[in-house]
Amino acid sequence: MRLTVFRITITLVTFCLVLQAGAYPLDGRDRSGIKRLTGYLNAQSSPQGPKIVAGGLLGLNDILLNLVENADIPDFDLAARLDPGLQRSIDSIFKNRDPSYSAVVIDITNPDQLATALVRPDTKQNAGSVGKILTMLALFDSLAIAFPDTEDRARVLRDTDVLAGEWVLTDSHKVPKYSEETKTNRFSAIDPGDRFKLSEWIDHMVSPSANAAGSVVWREAMLIRHFGNAYPVSQQMSDQFFNQTPKPALFELSQQVARQPLRSAGINIENLQQGSFWTRTGKAKVPGTQSFATARELARFMFRLEQGRLVDRWSSLEMKRYLYMTKRRYRYVYGPELHQSAVFFKSGSFFQCQPEENFKCEKYMGNKRNLMNSVVTIESLPGSQPAYRYIVAMMSNVLKVNSAWDHSRLGAAIHEAVMTRGAVKVEEDTDEKTIKDAGQS
């Protein structure tokens, strides 16, 4: 029996012809070097340009870490942090739902009274493109070791031109490429001859979730760790390093740069690991291993980010900016219930289909496997009332259900649970077009 495999690893959505997937605050081009931000800003000022919801329009200085003054507080999942009221509300959402759901919800609105609810938090599965947050962390950790001064790190991210090379083969994800002539973004897959600033490679990896960018970012993290503050190095030196270094040594270095910052942050690498490169060519050049995650450790990642404990405060804040969603929303954050909230988001999915009578295989609806993973921090906008801030990590494997729509409705329900602590009914009924729209990218 033939097995058909589909991989969907999209993280941010499409804005017509001018605007596609986006993160990082729109006023951040000068600081970051991310040129496509200008195209996004131009679209916002154009009468015909697609508009971003209010929650996606924060400026660079509006994004803050919520727990830096509480960096030494006990973890969110200690017994003292478990909140019976929040737990009852979250339980009302998942009652009688598929047992594959795993979720962690952390209300951090009041850092002195953290509240946590757990639903099978230690179920382990492949996190798909959510694992790219680990690749981002690997780069920032390598940067901090090579360049202790944050001004140097910012300069390296902003000014270093990086050639794609054959590492990007193969990937069909389209990324925004800004034209200085037209003042707009055009979109196409990454080619081996493309060059972007190092910051733009991170942006392409996190925003449109380009696998090609994920491999380049991991490659550069390894180069920085090896060459230190001599980075950036010539293309010849880069090629020589990867061609002449024995593959077992490359494997060890790749895992060192990926795992060390997790260990340093007190994250359990037995339950959170990105084991292999994101492209076929990357896997051929650097051997890999298994990738997996649990909702508990993904939530801990986001919790440590808010504490400024992922590498250091500077790196944590910069990574949070890369996760800020400045685009059309989809999957977990698709619902209008979250339009007035800032969201810092990454998702990933993986579905498989096999022959089955009267079953039609479609996106996010695998009948063999149907993994969907979401990590998100939701925040009220500055000055709005009531104020709220909370973290969610959710994973599922519900067969033959549109998991993008499913997560969007659960995301809306969890928002209500955090706000009210009452019993919540998940509002799922709608038309087929809206269901499909929730997964459009």
C-alpha cells in the first residue's frame, strides 16, 4: 500500500501581492537590516494596500520582556503555580476531545501570581517548524559567545551578507524580496545564488518558515561557533570547513550549538530537540538525529524568553521581536477574538495520508498522521484594559480533522478561559470556506 506524505511548515501568512508572511516590528528596518519591512510599511500607507490588524502594529520599543524582573522565580509548573480555577476552565475545553491533545497554559499577567494549567503536557511528538525557534536560539547563542558586546552582535546581524549556496535545496517556500525600484516586495523561493543579510535569513526562517533559511541559519551558527570573532569568513573558508571536516565532527558541532543554550536555560533536552537540518542538502552535509518536543518544554522555552534567560536579555528580546506577528493571521491565531492582541507565534504541522475508502486527503487533515503544533505568547495592547499576558503551547494529532481550523477555535476558547476562568464552549461551527481560510498562508 502506497503512503502519501505531505509536509506543511508554514508560520506566517500571505497579504495579497505586496505583503506575505511577516514578523519583526515594521519600524525596525534601520536597526535590523530587514529590507522587506519597508515594503510592508508602504502597503500599510497605500489606500489599496492590505491592512494588518491592530495587534500587529506595535513599534520596536513597544515589545518588552514580561518577566525580566522575575528571572529567578520558580518554574511555572511547580505545584504552587497550578491554578485550580484556570485548570477547571481549560479542562472544560478539552473534555471529551481527542486524547492526543497536549497543552500548557501560563497566565503571566501578574508575575507574582503565576497561574498554570496542564493537559497531558509530556506527550512527545515531532514539532515540525516550531523547531525553528531552536535553530534561532542556536544562532543567538553562538553570536553571544563570539561577540560579547551586543553592539557587535547587532552589527553582525544587520551588516553580514550571506550567500544561500546549495544548502537551500530544496524548498518551495516563497519569501519576500524587496525592490528598491518599486518600493514593494516580490515573492519567490530562495535560490542558491540569493544573498540576504544574516538578520533577513532569520526573518525568512521564522516568518514564512522557509526551510532553506532554516538550514542557512544553522550553518551560520556552526561557522560562528568555529571561527569565533573572525566571522564572517570567506565563501572559500566556509566551503572548506564543511567539505574537509569529518561528518561525525560536524554532527557533534551541530548538536552542540543547538543543545547548549537549551541546557543553559534549564530546558530539558530529553523532551525538546531539533535533530536534523531543514533541507535535503543540509541533511546530506551534516548528519542528524531525531526531532521531538513536548508542550511542557515548548512552554518553558517561551517562559525563559520572557525571563530574558535564553542566552541573555538582549538576545531574548531580539528573538521575541522575530516572533512578533505582523501579517495576516492563521492557524492558532486566526480568530477575530485575538485581533486586538499582540501575538508572538510559531507553528508547525506534518500530515500523512494513506488510501481509505470515501476519504479525500486534504491539507491539515491526514488520516495516517495529522500533527499540529502551536506556541504563542498573547498580550493586550499597551494601555488597554483589561491587561493580560499569557503563554500557550499546544500539540495535537487528531486524524481527519482540519487541524488549522481546530487550533484557531481552541485558541479563541483558551483566550476566554484565561480572561474569565469559567467553563468555555468551543465555537466550531462555520462554513467550509472559513475552515479552509484558517490554514491559508
